[in-house]
Amino acid sequence: INYSLMARLIEGHMLADTVAVLGSLNIVAGELDR
């Protein structure tokens, strides 16, 4: 899972749901610099 899936994960959801989706993807944020 990476940030390129973000558009697909939030499709059809409310704007406030993007915060929860982004928070669930935060695990991979540390590997973006590698």
C-alpha cells in the first residue's frame, strides 16, 4: 500500500474521511525517503 492508492481509497467518500484514510496510510510515510 502506498500513497498512489489514495485517490482510489477515497473515491465516493466524504472529505472528512480522507483524514482517516491518510492516517491509516501513515505507516508507509517513513519509507518515502528511501
